Amino acid sequence: MRRAHTVEEIRSAEAALMATLPEGALMERASTGLAHLVADLLGACYGRTVRLLVGSGDNGGDALYAGAVLARRGCRVEVRALSSTPHPAGLAALRAAGGRLLGADEPGRRPDLVLDAVVGIGGRPGLRDDAAAALAEVAGVPVVAVDVPSGVGVDTGELPTAAQGTHVTADLTVTFGTHRVCHLVDPAAAACGPVHVVPLGGPGGDLVLAPASVTALQAGDVARLLPRPVGESQKYDRGVVGVRAGSARYPGAGLLCVAGAASGLAGMVRYVGDAEVAATVKAQHPEVVGDGRVQAWAVGSGGDEDARRHLAEARADEVPLVVDADALRHVTDFGGPLASAAVLTPHAGELATMLDVERSAVEAAPLAHVRRAAETFGAVVLLKGRRTLVADRDGDVRAVGTGPAWLATAGAGDVLTGLVGALLASGLAPYDAASVGAWLHGSAARLASAGGPLVAGDVARAIPSAVRALPA
């Protein structure tokens, strides 16, 4: 599992580790790992030019020491100092290795690569004018961010507002010891590019960190959490999921929700809804049966005017619910909690309506809004997006980024609702069902896409393949 820690947690852990190590050892480990990754990215060091954009803190020191390593390997290393006091020892090491500090008005050579070390994890959203100008000077050159792209909200995953200024968009981010929240949470995660974590382990140990409130499941975590049948299992033991979805206006949504539910992760699927949708479901999924006792309900996808009634009827069974689309408008209609356990699956526009804010506000600060929604509605909230966020009521959040861009297609959310419902019925807790469902949904889409376009039905059909691809 990837764990993303806050600035305060990281600083505390680094201070504890540094107390056990010789002075400068931690920076040496970080800068050496950074230099090796930059060298690999360049392919060859000799004759290449690297520009360091350096502020005043230890983040700048990491870049300067890495620059010294690169200079000794044949790179031409130039420093654009954005502080009157760049890290003294790091600057001395760079100069000793043949690197040079550019004058205030000296243009320098057009670099092959830029190291962004303007600010580290203590930086605020936005860049000062001089930093923005230094960045503009090397526009179009690949950028490697040291720790985080300068100018992003490290603990929030947010980008600066227009009033706060610009930020770095990195082609690669190299960080140390553990992930930061902005590495996993959009919109800042999109500015990070791929993220590589340099371990700080070695003699004296590694960072000792408390459990993180923002995490990301990996394939091994999903394999561990996923309920699997055993030799004596029978269909009722594996869970029965009911689907109340679709309508005369949106029949396909009901069919796709059933397809997600009927992907094999629950022992039985029941469909209750529009008669014409029921006939189509029976024709395409003969294993799906009608009304009866269930362990979980998936409600709302394409429900149109029937969504409120479907939600009321499902809620009356007092079993876990996954609530989507049209039913989300009615989650507060009945007083009290929705069910003993519930998962809400809005996209940004739906969540904005539920919280009475602008959609742009949700898109700018999804982490803050998904946490607020989980607390407000007393439910697990799955906020769909490029990086889907799943928030528990206690503030824990899992970020899921397994899906390709092609997954932004009509009906994909209906499949996800059915899939999460099946996982609820099979016995997973809402937080696990939502995050495992989102992970498998994205993985199935990636398999179905194979780099090209897809439709929602392709995602449903690929769910068994996504499960088979999990580690044993």
C-alpha cells in the first residue's frame, strides 16, 4: 500500500532518523538517489546540460548535491539561485565538482533537463515572480521535481488559484522515504507526473511513520481484501446483491449496473425495476433472478423518476447500500442514516449539488470535499474522477488511479455501482468495497482498453480478467 504523509509527519520522522545518523547522511542518501534517477533519464551524462532551480532550503541542498554527482559524471550543471542564501555546503560541493552559479542576468545554455528545487514540502501554493520567470526561461524542457513540484498544495493536493500564481508541472517527481499527499490526490497529482520514491533506509534504519490517512491500494492489497470462495461455499454464502436501477428513459443504465453486479464476485444477483429493463436483463443475463432477500442493494443508476422510490424500498431492508446517480438527490429525504452501511458514488457535479457548492470548487479541492461529504452524510463517499477518492467517515481516504483516460465513457459509473454492490453483498465493509471496487473497475478498463477506446460493457466483461491478474 502506498502511504502519503503530511508535512508535519514527515518532518518529525526525518528529525528522528537524522538523530541516529552522522550529520549530512540523510541528504547524501537523498541526493545520490536523485542523481542516479536523473542520469538514467538523461541516458548519458557527458555533454548534457542540467539546470538547477534552487531555493534556500534543504530541498535546494538535495538538488545541489545531486548536481555535484552529475557534474562528476560529465554533465554541465548550472544553477539559477532563487535565494540569496542557497544551501552553502551543497553549493560548495557543486562548485568543487565543476558546476557553476549563473549570474542574475546570465542566460546560460539551453538545458537538456531542469531540476525543480525552488521550494520543498514547506512551500505554499503558487510561485514568486522570480521563480515563475526562471521557470518560463526553460519552458519546454523536461522537468524533474525534487520532492514535490514547486507551488502545489503539499498536504491538500490542490493547485494555486489564479491570484496565488503558477506552479511547476513536472515530467517526473523524485521524493524521499514516503509519498506526500499531493502525489496521490488530484489536481496536484497530475502536476507531479510519475512519482519515484527514493528509499532512505540503510545503516541507522528508515523513516518511522504513523499510519497515514491518505493511502492507495496496490494489487497485493486488493488480492488480500477480495473475498474468494472456498471448497464448501455455496451461492448464498457468497452474497446476494440486488439491483434497483434503470428506467424507461435510461434502460441501458440498469443493464450496465446489472453487468457490474453480475461479474461473478457475488453468488447471486436480483433485479427489481422497470419491466422492459427486466426483460432485457433476463435476455442478456439469464442467471439474474427477481425480487427476494439480499445482502446489499445497488440503487440509482438511470433511475430517473423512480430513483426516490427505489432508494426508499432498498433502505427499508436495512442492508448495505451503494447509491448512485439519480438516487443521490434523495439521500437526505428520509431522516436518519441511509442504512447500516452505505456507499455514495457521485462525480464532481453530483457532489457539488449535494454539498450546495460550485462544481469548480469540488474539482479544485476534491480531498476536502470528499471528506466533508463523508462526514455530512454519515457514509463512505466514492468521488469519481481521474484519481478516484474514497473517503471513510473518520477522514481516511484511499486514492485510486488504476483506470485509463478511456474510462471516461458513458455508463462506466453504472458498472462501478453494480460492482461495489456485489462486493458489499460478499461481505466487505463499505470502505473496502468502495476502494477495491474502484481499483478493479480501473484495472478492468485498462485490460479492456489495451491502449485504445472502450465502452462501459467492455469494462464489465473484463472484471473477471482483472481478478485473475491479481497476485496469488
